[in-house]
Amino acid sequence: MPLPPSGNTPWPPPQLEIPHADMDMWRAWYAGDTTHLAAVYGGPSSYTRNGVARQFFEVDKRRTVGGDELRMFWGQAPTPGQQAAKLHVPIAGDIAEMSANLLWAEVPQVTVDVDSTDADAAKATTAQIGRYLDDRGHAKLREAAELTAGLSNAYLRVVWDTSLRPRPWLDVIPADAVVPEWQWGVLAAATAWRELAPLEEASEVWRLLEYHTPGTIEYGVYKGGVGVLGIRMDFADHPEAEFLTGRTDEHGRQATQINRLLITHLPNVLPNRLWDGIPDTAPLGRSDYAGVEPLMDALDESWSSWMRDLRLGKARLLLPQSMLETEGAGKGGSFDLEQEVRVALNMLDEGGAKDSITMVQFAIRVDDHERTAKALRRQILSSAGYSAQSFGEEGTVAVTATEVAARKEESLTTRGLKLLYQRPALLEVLSTMLWVDAVHCGAKGIDPAAELTASWPAAVQPDPEAQARTLSLLDSAGAISAFMKVRGLHPEWDEEEVVEEVQRIRADKADAVPAGDPFSTTDPAVIDAALPGSVADDAQPGAGEGIDGQPVDLGQTV
């Protein structure tokens, strides 16, 4: 689908209304914006993002039993005359951050298949990929992973500008800023878009659209309104799009000279359980928040109730009106709590003035609220696929790596599942960067067509002491070679690095053998000459005798 012509074209396209509405809801939880949450769950609201308003009572009725409206804490209107006292626990942001940390705390090892190219090209290509995955590239990939956890998916775009940087780099596009086109479940084309700054009237909405196909990018600037694309304008009509004038032809197209898309889709996990039956949404990912929004809403309500107990639990005094000091006619009265000496009142009851003062202080239900909040928190994390121990719950102190892995099993399982989607996207976008680097940035010696593989480091590093003890036991039993010991200690090394380390270890051991030691050689004549009873042994202690002349069992190690 090329860029649409001028007119009242709805934008974003109507078929994405429900996915974008759900993404808008997840964005409110991810950002922790209480104003956005209130707008999302308050029914039809004026809150808009990218021209899409969240119509909660229309979209979400399909998910409730019998079509009843779902009661949500953030959808309740504040009590008139009272200040807003709702609290938000940012657990959604914590979940997205933890997901990104599990996946991208360290950079994966990307290698080139030596069978797909020559050795020199493989070495140069590996080095160039290492430059792509520097701190900037690493941070961008982690950013994309955090967005996918919250908003269900994201897109990676390869861009280049040699006047800014000598190599191509990555740009992360939110899921609701791309209109994808799928073919057999694979991204075949995509329209990325963003809003530009208004120029004359605030009601005008300027948009820049990029239609990506293999080998070509078509750009278009439109002036319209909320939800309407409007009229297609020239690039020179908006200062943020003027730079495209020298990059495109008369039709607004730019030839990439690369027969592949410059945009890569990155889903969170699949399948998506929410959008079943909606066309062209099956390849879109599933958010970590899908299905747990009511639990997060209940957690916020629990915390707000707890803080309400604290406010109501403040001690208050009820005084008879006769104890107040008048301020004058029509000015009411007051009572000074700090005054130490007072005149007793003549009262009929026996208790006097002391018993007429009543203190009111409600109980603060700390234990009840704490147990409720902890139970909700554990259920939210479990439903999202994470262990509570990953978020600092009790039992995080473990002695061995095995205990850590056992306590964080859910989180590690989720990490392994997400790597099934992260790894192909990473390799695809790295291959695209190699092609752009070779074609547009003048990279020499690399092979963009080389096959790549990626391996992530272990999420839980083994205990060095336990690993050394295991290798020592295997070595004592004669059940492991030096090669396998080094490989077990450094699983990220390739075979060449392991062999080099084994050779260095053997060289160190050879240097440590004293000069003249007969057992430092494999020559049978030298070893036989050194054994007891040989001619060379005449000057040594008698056969079967030790250094001090005591009998020694020759079958025993000395």
C-alpha cells in the first residue's frame, strides 16, 4: 500500500483502532501517568495520543462477562470537595525494566559463520559488528526490549548520515507509530510516521510518513487534523521535512540500493491472545501487562486504602463547646492545645472537664493491607512471567548459583522465551546494518551476506568456587580433558581460543618442571636410566631404600 493521496483519510488506519487503544492503555501503565490512567478508565475522554482516543467503555466490553462494564479504581470519579488521594505503584514500569535487564544486561556474542565467507572477511565483519554493538547500540537494543515488554512490540530502523556518524545506527520506533504490512506472517512493508510541530493553527496536525519497501523509501508530508491525514504538502512547507528535498526524487522516493527492508519488527512474545479475529494483528506481540491490568488497578487501590488509614488514623480531640475560648461575636472559638494552666469549669458530672474531652483515633490496618499488597504483587509478577525474587522479595540471598536459578526459575524461563524473538530480530537488523555500511558508508572488507549467529551469556553466573571444585573432582577421576576444562570455564570462547589457552597452560606447566627431572620427558631410555636398579642408580641409595635408607614400597608414590 503506497502512501495515501490527499483527502480525509482516517489516520491511523481504522483496522488498528483496537490494537492502538490497547497500546495506549498499556502506555499509561508503563509510564505511571495517573492523569493518563484516569482518562483511560474514565470512559470516553479527551485524552489523545497520536490522534487515538481511548474509548474504554466501548472497546473493553468485549472482554467482560456478559458485556458488563468493568469496575476499575482509576475509573472512579473523585469525591466532590475532596483532594485527589489516589496512589500509583509503578509495578508496570518495574516489569518492563526487569525484562530489558534480563535480556540486555550484557551484550550477546555475535559471530560470523566461517563457512559462509573467507577468514579475512569473517574477521573484519565480526569487528564491525562489535562497533555496532557499542554502548550506543547496546542502549538502543535495551530500550527496544523495554518498549516491547510494555507495549507488546516495537520496530528497529537502520539509519545513516555520514555527516553525523561514520557508521549506520539504530533508531527505535514505538509500535503505535508504524502501520505494518504482512506477508505469510513476515513484515513485507511498513509505514512509519510521526507528528511534526504545528506551524500556524494549533488545531492543525502535520505528519511525516515513510513508506518502506525493499530497495525504496517513499516520504510524504501531510497537513490535516486529529484522526485525519489531510492534504499532502511539499517538503519545503515544513522546516522539519526540508532536509528530504535533496534526498528524494520528484515523487518523494529515495532508493536505498539494498534489496531488503530497513525496518525490523521486534515482538515481545507470541501468540497475542487479545486480538484474535482482528485482521493483520496475529504477528503483533503480547504485552507483559495483558490480562493483569485489573490486578495492577487493585494494587493501586490497596495502597491508596492503606494511606487513607494513615490519614484517618491521626488522633483527634472532641471538646465541649464550653471549653472553647471565644474570639468575639461572630468569630467562633478556639482551643490552645499548648496552654499548660487552665481554670477548672464548674460541671455537674463527677468526672469534670477531663472526662468531657474525647480522643478519636481509628486503627491503622497495617497487617491487612501489607498482606493484601504482597499477595497482589506476587500474583501480578507471576502472571507476567516473573519470579518475585527478581524484584527484591524475601529469599533473594542465595549461597550458590543453583539456588539463585531455582528461586528465579519463572524469570529465567521468560527470558529464554523472549530470546526466541530477540535473537532473529538482532541478526536481521545487524545484517541490514552491514549492507548499509558497505553501500552507503564505505565499509571495506566486510561481507554483508555472511551468516551470523548470536549467543547470550548466562543470566546466572556459576559460582567460581563450586565450578573449580567440580573441575578438580573430574580431573582427579580422569574424566575430563584440559580442553573440556577450559571450555567449561569459558563457554563463550570459540574452539581456537580454547586451544590457545590449553597450550598456554601446558607451557606454564612445562616451565614449572625442575631442570633435569627425568619425568619431564617421554624418552623411555631416560626414564629407564632413572629407575632404581639401573646403572645410573649405583651412586643413589639402594633399590627399595628411601633417601634416609629406610625401606620404601616401589609401588607407592613418594
